[in-house]
Amino acid sequence: MFGANLRVLCQDAASISALCRELGINRTQFNRYLGGESFPRPDVLHKICAYFGVDARILLEPVASLRHPDDDLFSHPEVKEFLGMAPRGVPSDVFPSGMYRFSRPGFMDPDSYVVGLIHAFRVGERTFVRGYEPRSAMRIQGLPTAGPTREFRGIVLQQDSGVSLLIARRGAVTFTFNYLTRISSYQNNFWVGYATRTASESLSANRISRMVYEYIGPNRAEVMRTARQAGYVKEKDLLPFHRQLLMVGTPFR
């Protein structure tokens, strides 16, 4: 049953090799799981379940029976007719799965800019994102910089003229809301919009800023280049087209 469930969950992965790298699991061992030849250790099972948004019942029950649409908050009878449309599947041609490079002004320091990576992936009909806050951003907030603390995840929702993303770190009670719309470009791989955070008003920090997403897909060279740059940078260090789209020096309205 576990092998069959895992094969279903992997259907939307770009490749098994890429999925194994993302999970940090040996490809040969993962193939044994897929073939039903072995079961993962508890820590590995937890990693797989967390990634796919399921629980340990995938060892015993069909994965389809573990997902109940009525358990979805957006499908609650009180709001279904008002919010129920948003969580439906986001077509891959609207927001493809894969790696994105993003940049925006810093909330805490508007003279600096945050550059980072975010991974969009699909599980069934749902589209999710995950990534890691830059260590420098965590230090500024006085937070631990260990990987699990820095990780964030979110869900992508379709809008009339773009997509929105609700994102939070593990165990957080605050969210970041992103709204993005695709723009015409040479490779049709840029989205622009804004990011807001659920925080009280402050004279020393912003709660909203412009944001740019650039789809870089499986381009390993660009992924590594961005990973090395990730964190706070100055305006001169932004990629030229990112700087142009962020409209540096123009007030946000």
C-alpha cells in the first residue's frame, strides 16, 4: 500500500531524481519504497509525509481516502460560496511548477533588498510553495537560523488576473500574502506584484512592498547562482530587469 500511495503522490513531480534531491533521500532507496520492497525509517517517513501533506496512514490506507475536500477550510459551508473558488487547481501554464528567483525591498530595512529562491510544486490538484528565509533576515529578527526554523511553506491560489500566495514559517501565527500577475517578457517568465505581512504598524518597518518572481525552472546554474546571492543585497546588486520591475525610487501605490 505504501509503495502504491507513493507512486500516486509522485505523479506530479518533475522527476524522481529531482524529488529525491528535494527530500534528501537516496534514489536507490526511494525506488525500493516505490516498489514496495521496503519501508522508511520513522524520521524518513515523517519527511515524506510533511513534504506531501499527508500522515502515516499512507502505510495502510489508499491516499485518496486520506484527503477529504470537506476538511478544507475554504470548503466550509459558511464560506464555500465566497472563497471556495480560489483554492481550485492553478493551471501549470498560469504558474508552472519549478524554481523561482524572487526579489523585493526588505520590510525591516527598505534600503536593502531580499533575494531568494522559492520552489512551486503540485500535490494532486493543489499548488504549493516552499523555501527558506535568508539567515541574515532571521538574525535581524533575533530568530534562530537553523534550517527547520527558516523553512516556509504556502499555498498558491488562482485570482482573476494572476495568483496569490499565503505563506508562513513552521508554527508561525503570522502570514505573508503575495499577489502576482504575469507580464510580457522575452521568455514569458516574470511575475510582478506585491508582498504584505500581517504585522502591526511601525514607524521603522514596512508592511507592504513590490515583489518580482522570475521562473528559472530546472536551470541548476541559475539556482546555484541565486542560492549564493540569497539574503540582503543593495540596489546595485539586483539583476537589472528585477531592478526595473521593482521601480526602485518610485513610491508604492
